[in-house]
Amino acid sequence: MANKAAAEHASSGQSADYSRYNQFMEIVRNRITIRSFDPSYVVPREHYEMILEAARHSPSGADAQPWHFIVVTNPDTKNKIADYCVNEQNSRAKLKMKFPTPDYRGLRTAPGFIVVASDFRWVRAFPVLPDSDTSELARMYVANAERILLQSVAAATMAAHLAAAALGYNVWWVTLLGQEKAQNALKPILGVPEDLALLDIMCFGPPPPDKKPFKRWKKELNEIVNWERFDISHYMTLAQIDDWIKNKRHLVMYKPASDIRG
Ligand SMILES: Cc1cc2nc3c(=O)[nH]c(=O)nc-3n(C[C@H](O)[C@H](O)[C@H](O)COP(=O)(O)O)c2cc1C
């Protein structure tokens, strides 16, 4: 069943049935970020469950499934989390990172949050050397294991975002990772044990009545695909990357694809 279209394509020479792929791509293309929501909308509990059911089936290193999802609908808790993010946005603005930080006040309008957490102790499930080994090699394997863990949680998070898109919602992926302050401020609010790490917040819902979601610019397929060997024309120098960051990043983040030139 899973390989029906591929099998048909290989065996018949006739055009394969791509209807399931096309339906899937409809969802993929319409997974679109918004940064404020219709505040009057209530997400049915069933939808949280349907979304997290998609996350549950995700692949993970060693099938360790190192993820936890905390659904937050309590307005008081939501406001505390949103306030933290707004304050963080304000502190970041003073740090002169030049990052076009989004307006986190929109978090207050999200019908609910799904806070995504992980447990870095699960790196032990991946190829690492014994705790007693303090060598550079051991550190390298721990760094690899952390990548495996983060990729695993990202895979599950992405499944959840696609499921939300399949239910007709817009989405918002908000990072918490690596901010010690975020961990200290938010874990007690959510009753999350010290050993766990909060990684991000997933928001989803319909847009506010006065805002129309827009599709963002995406690279063309031939810019990202390399056949057999890396196409060196895809390589960017540091100066080119810096130029992109300076001149294009704010546009691709906040303008529709139709406003962006390749
Ligand atoms: C790993 C990851 C982290 C992100 N972190 C943030 C974030 O902290 N704040 C935010 O407003 N958007 C965040 N986003 C959303 C991106 O800005 C958004 O996906 C991107 O601009 C492309 O837009 P699209 O989702 O409509 O395709 C994040 C997305 C990903 C995948």
C-alpha cells in the first residue's frame, strides 16, 4: 500500500496514481506561519490529540522517542509564557543582534500552546563512549548524540505542524532552546523537572479576521538538490551568506513570496 504509486510507476509504464502525494503536498504547501491568531477561537481538545497522534508516529534515533508535549490552554499559564517571550524579545532588541525579531505579543492571541520538551539524558541511547571517558572523541560523540536527539524532536514537531496544517490551521514555531533564562522561568510554571529541556512552543489556529496568511519564498528545487555529487554552484561564500542575511532575511521572513526576487 505504502509504495503503490512507486510500484505502479515502475511496473506499468503508465502514469501512476499520485493523488495521495498531491493531497499530501497540498498540506505541505499550506503549512504557513502566522504570528497572531483569532483570539476568539477555541481549539477542540480532539484536535490537540489528533496533532500529537501525528507526532507520536515520528522516527527517532534508536526509536528513543525523546519528546514530551505539554498542551497549555489555561489563559493564566498562557499569558505567563507569552509575557516571558515578549520580555525576551525586548531584551534581544537591546543586544544589537540585528535579527528581525518577530512580535511575540501575537502569542497572547494563540488559542493554545503545545510546549515541546526533551530530555537530554537520552543521548545515552545513541552511540556515545562511557561517562568516565573525558577525551575529545567522547565529547564529539556526545555532540553527535545531541544532534540526533534534536533532529528526532524536530521530526516529531514537524509531523505535529503538518497535522495542524491538515486540520486547516496556520502554525507558529517559537524557539526556546538554549536560553537558560527561558528554562528557569518556564519550567516551574509547567511543572517540568530540571532534567528536561524546553525546546520550543508550537502555536496553531486560524488567523485574525483582519490578517491574511501569506506563502513565503522558498528556494527552487534545483537550488537545493544535488545529484550524485554536490553542485559547487550551490556553495555560498561567507560574504554571500552575510549579504543574504543583511539584504534578504527580513524580506523572506515577513513578505509574501510574490514580493521576493530569487
Ligand atoms: C527550528 C525552527 C525555529 C523557529 N523559531 C522561530 C522563532 O523562534 N520565532 C518565530 O517567530 N518563528 C520561528 N520559526 C518560524 C520560521 O521563521 C518560519 O518557519 C519561516 O520564516 C518560514 O515561514 P513558513 O513557516 O511560513 O514557511 C522557526 C522555525 C523553525 C523550523
